[in-house]
Amino acid sequence: MNEQQIILTLATKIMGWKRYGETEFWHGENGNLFDSSFWNPIHNMADAWMLMEKLRQRYFCEVAMTETDDGYWHWMARFIEVIESPYQVKTFKAVENEAPRAISMAAYKLVA
């Protein structure tokens, strides 16, 4: 799946936005139209943070810098869902070189 398809999935399944026909415009939460080319959570931290804000209403959210097996530091994003009955924990995690990408990929794993 390419980046644009991932962004479209995040916009529709997490943010709840709807496309305006076959155009590049979406309806936001307030009903206003906006140009989708300006929203890119994979490369923009402010847009990735919008995902975090939306997801923290239902999931435990964590973003941290972590050292991986290769000895380098990377960004790790994790969303954790706790299901009460029967008690289960589902974790959606991504480790990437950049924080916005880690957040976006973990969020994508959650809805894919």
C-alpha cells in the first residue's frame, strides 16, 4: 500500500472524514471542506498528533524514542486497547526513523 492510500485510510477510518465526490477535498468534523493535500500525518508531526488526539479517546497512546536491536535509536509508537471482558490487551505498534511515521504506521495497523 502506498503512502497516499495509507493517508486516505487514516483520514476516513480514524479521523472520520469523508471525501467530497472524486475530488481531493474532504468534509471535516465541522462539515467544512478542506484540501486533503495539506494533511499528511506520515511526514507532518502536527497532523500525526491529530491522530494521537483522536485515538487517545479510546486507546492508551505512547510515543517514545527507543534503541533497537541494531543499536540505533528509533521512534516507537504504540496504541493499546484493553478489553474488559474477558480481559485482553491488543497492542498496535510501529518502530520507524521518524516520529510522525511511527505514529501513522501504528495507527494504520490499528484500522487495517
